[in-house]
Amino acid sequence: MKNFSIFAAIVLLLISCKQENMKKDTSTEDQSTVTEDQLIAKAKEIHNKVITLDTHCDINVKNFTDSINYTQDLSSQITLPKMKKGGLDVAWFIVYTGQDSLTTKGYEKAYEIAMSKFKAIHKLAEEIAPDQIELALTSDDVRRIHKKGKKVAMIGIENGYPVGTDISNVKKFHDLGARYMSLSHNGHSQLCDSNTGEADGIWLHNGLSNLGKEVIAEMNKTGIMIDVSHPSKESMRQMIKLTKAPIIASHSSARALCDHSRNLDDEQLQWLKENGGVVQTVAFTSYLNTEKFEKRNEREVEIAKQIADSMGVTWIDRKEITKLGTEEKEKYYDFYMKMLTIRREKVKKIDDLPPAVDVVDFVNHIDYMVNKIGIDHVGISSDFDGGGGIEGWSDASETFNVTLELVKRGYTEEQIEKLWSGNLLRVLDEVQKVAKELNQAG
């Protein structure tokens, strides 16, 4: 009898743990009996309650002028009208610089580009539309600004290349509002190796450089989150070993579902969980479903080449773009973003295209990572205006569709809140707490 009681207690404990960790909402009726209208109504209620936060939205400084800016419904995937329509509350605008030569001249040019993007973001929030959007530096700022009914801007740095060899730039970028930074992009930087080294097996530092290790310590000290979405796996391993604070992957998905070096494999996901960090699932077609992407992409590239030809531009394959100089890249990306807008309109009128990578594929990655490492370590990002966007979440105006798909899968309001913003803001709080402790100790 005693053995049976022990067995029963163990069974009850296991059931309790399973119910605590599973994502299905058992507080409501079975999903199969709920109508589409009821699901939509429930999703709208949740979407309006939670703070929706997207950790990766690229920018073009040409869209931050007095005459052309985000108060208008531009062709870019993210604008204030699109954010309002889709219910996207927080956009992390990205200070991105492409990788160029590891020289003084290269660093100086990258620094200029970075500063122009910082200036653009500040101009939007402080001069162009201060009545509509405000820059946040902490999670308290996010909640305060959101409560006022404004949209929230935050700043992330994609590529530590503009730091150059001057470590004081880390604090300078922090003081300008940067709250996360990746140490590399597509190509090895002076700070660490990039995931792109997998393609040819050529590494520059075998992880972090000595300067990169100093930058990690400085990021901990200033309160900037370490972003591991672009660095190599070995770089990530070394970063986690060195950091005193949780890390993030600002826009990556699950490698087990889509074998791309920009995604995190199960071992990396486990490292991130043990570190207390968060992976922001990215709505980037080629990082979500290889088979669907390749079939669709073959046709879409044909359309893109036709558009390029009509615009008098020579089409360049994605791999070749990484070999361009900084100015050439910027010029080509200008064309590329215009082409994407034109192509989206053309695609809508074509009936026989293979199915596109969509919100279902996107949430499949969220499901996988939630089941693998837990609800507290997964978030959401788009990579809008940087190549991101999927069927159903092609721009900020369609943000609600992500919440709807989560509701359809049985996620609760509390879990959806964690995915949309709670987890990322929790990491930001912890990173800033570590910085405060380090400065007090020092």
C-alpha cells in the first residue's frame, strides 16, 4: 500500500509538471469546438492587451527626412501607419553596417554609417513624430510609453564592426540608445567569427578575438544585451562562457526544422536556456522552411530578375552581395527593397506559384523551441526591411495574424505575452541589473 501511495504521488507530480509546461490552454473549451469567429475575437482581445515587440526592423535613413518618413504609409514593411493597423507596439530599429575590410578606413566608414542611423532614429522620435513614438531605454520606459498610447522605438546594433578598435565606442553607442549588439554580421569582423564561416570552413579568430572578449566585458558593464544571431557557434559558446548576463538571439529560428547556419541547433538552444537568455524566432522565409522556400524562390527570382532588368540593374545573387563594398551594398539594397515592393504586387496577381512560407511555418518554429527549451526563452522578430516577411506577416500591418495563429495553437494570454515581449524585456532587465552591480563593484 505504501509503494502504491508513493507511485500515485509520483504520477500526480509528473502530470502536474506536464500541465505546467504544456502550451495548450485548458482553461477554455476544446479548440476543435471553437468557431473561427470566436478564435478571432479571443485573439483580438489578447492582441490588444499584451505589448507586442519586434526585435529586428531594419531602416533606410532616406525614410527619416522631413519630407519622407514613417508618419507616411511608405512602401517599407514598417511605418507608423502599418504599426497602428497591425497592433505592433514596439519596434527595435536597427543600426546595421555591412561587413567591409578590417582597416582604419573601413572602421571609420562603418562608424559614419552607424551614426547616421542613430541620428535618423532619434530624429523620428524627437523631431518628426514625438506625438506618435518615443525612444525607450528600459522595460519601464516601454510600459510607460505604451500606456500613453504611443508606439515605442528601441535600438539594436547589427554588427559590431563600427566599434572599430576603440572600445569606448561601446559606451558611446549605449548612450545613444543601443540596447543590444551582435559582434559580427555576414563575414568575420574584428571582434568575432561569423556564421558564414561554415560555408568555406575558414575562420579568422576561431571564435572571439581578444578585442571581442574586451567588448563582451564592456557590454556587460554598460548594459547592452549580447546578440548571437550572426556570430558563429564557437563565438556563441565563448560569449556564453565570458558573459555575466543573459544573451539574446535577436532574429534566429530552430536549426532542427531548417538547417541554416543563421539558426540555432539544439545544443545552442540548450546553452541559451542555461544562460537564461531568449531566442527571437525570425519570420525570414529561408530560415523557416527550406523545401517551400526553394520551390517558391525559384519562381520569385525569375520575377525579380525581370524587374531588375526593367530598372536597368544587374541582378546579383545573395552570396555575391556579401562580397560587395559597403557603398555598393547600400546602393544594391536600395534597389532590392524597391524590387521587393514591386514583386509583392506582381505575385498577388499570379495564381500558379508554389505555396509561400507562411505564419504556420513561423509558429512551427516557436512551437519547437518552446517544447525544447521552455516558454520563458522564446520570442518574436520579423527582420522587416532586411529580407524578412512571410505570407500572413508580410509587413507590420499584419502583425495580428501571428497572435491569431498562437491562439489557434492553444497558447494562453500569459504565454503570448511572454512570447511577444515579456521574455525579451526580462532579459533586458537582468542585463541592466548586472551592469549596475558591476559598476557598483568597480
